[in-house]
Amino acid sequence: MARKSLAALLAGVAGLSLASATAQDDDEASNEPVRCVSMNSIRSTRVVDDTRVLFFQARDKVFLNRLDRECLGLARYGTFTYKVQSGARHARLCDTDSITVLETTGRGLNCGLGRFEPLSQDQADNLIAGPNPAVISVPVEVPEEEEKTPAEQAAEPAPQ
């Protein structure tokens, strides 16, 4: 009797675990930001700037993570470690976890992760390439014409 109960309990736990993993895969397949990604599926990362990191997974999946604040030194050094605090049974990197910048002099700032936003490979390539200088515009002030005094106007030659 105890063996049947234990077998049923283990089957239930396995079923819940599979359902949870399937739900996570479904979340990652949608275009909505997800709270966690599987650490086993992360193939590489790319620092965009001090506030954004790209996570590349298998099957051309890419996630953009916007950190909860500016992480000084991240873009400069370009390397970091994960610090997983969620304690999940399956190794996942979540928006409650953090990264630590690896500086040449040692460890740098700890920075909290945000949600993982799915991107297309083209969107990721555009982020990596940076802004297109042909598209960037800079505001320019038009110089105001100086008003001339009546004496200056009288001294000008008359238009012919």
C-alpha cells in the first residue's frame, strides 16, 4: 500500500514538474516578456550597454533583459557572472536574480535583472550594431536675425 502511495506521489510530482517546464516553454514562445529563462538553454550573452543585456538561446531564441538600474562598468568591461537567488529546483535565471560586473581589478557592481523580452534575431542584430548615424538627428537652433538700429538701416545701400 505504501509503495502504491509513494508511486502515485512521485508520478504527481513528475507531472507537475513537466507541466511547469511546459508552461515555461510556452511563456518563452510568446512575444510577452517572461520572468525566467532556463540557464541550461543560454548559449551566450552580449552586453548592449550599461542597462541592457542580450541572452542567446538555442533555436535562435533571443531575450533582451533591461536591468532594474544602470549598471556602471558593464558596457566597459563586457563580462559578468550570474547570481541566482530564486532557489528553483530547475536552474533558471529570473528577474529576481542579479548579475555582477567582472572588472579587471575584481568584482564590480551587483545589478538586478528585469524581465526577459523576446526579440527576433534581426532586432538583436540591430541592437548590437548600434544606432544608424544616418538616422540620428541633432537639434539645431536657428540663429535669430539681429535687429538693426535706424542709423544702421540708413547706412546700408538701397536695393537696386
